[in-house]
Amino acid sequence: MNSTGRNASRQELARTEWDRIAASEQFKDLLQIKKLFIVPAFVFFFMYYFALAVLVGYAPKLASARVIGSVTVAYLFALSQFVVGWIIAGLYLLASTRFDALTKDILASFDERQGDK
């Protein structure tokens, strides 16, 4: 068999293995757990991000109020978006350790099943 044929059969085997993993309840649980973090984090940051535009559009006097020297509320709010983005990224890093552990468990249980065959 030439290398092209071997690569095709490896890809087919990998696809079959992936299909079995993706169909497992453990994998579906992992996706659900990830969604429980990602969706609320996205919705929160999306709303937080557009809150600045709403603030400037509907409360321009508040947005232009000076806090320290020439620094306004809108400027501080805009800078706070970087802080919030980093906080969300840090929280995701913490949560990803759990995701990684669950992924390793899924792969280990799949490898055990493969070894039993």
C-alpha cells in the first residue's frame, strides 16, 4: 500500500474514533460544562462592551463628567473594558483546568475501551 493509501486509512480510522468520542455522553457533558462558562461570559462582556455606546448615546453629560483632571467617566469605562477582558480570560484559564481534566478522562476511558477490544 502506498503512503497515500495509508494516510487515507489513518484518516478514516481517526474519523471513526472521533465519531465515537463525539457521540459519548462524557463528551456531550464536557461541551455542556464549557457552554455553562462560555455563553454567560460572552453575554456579559457583549453587554458590558456596548454599555459604553449606550452611556455615551443616552447619558452624554454623565459620560463626559470629569473624574480626575481631564479623564472622563467614558474614558475610564473604556479602559475598564480591558480589565474586564483580562479578568474573563483569567477565569477561563482557571476553568480550562477542569475542562482539560475532563478531556483527559474522556480520552483515557476511550483508550481503555480500545484496549479491551
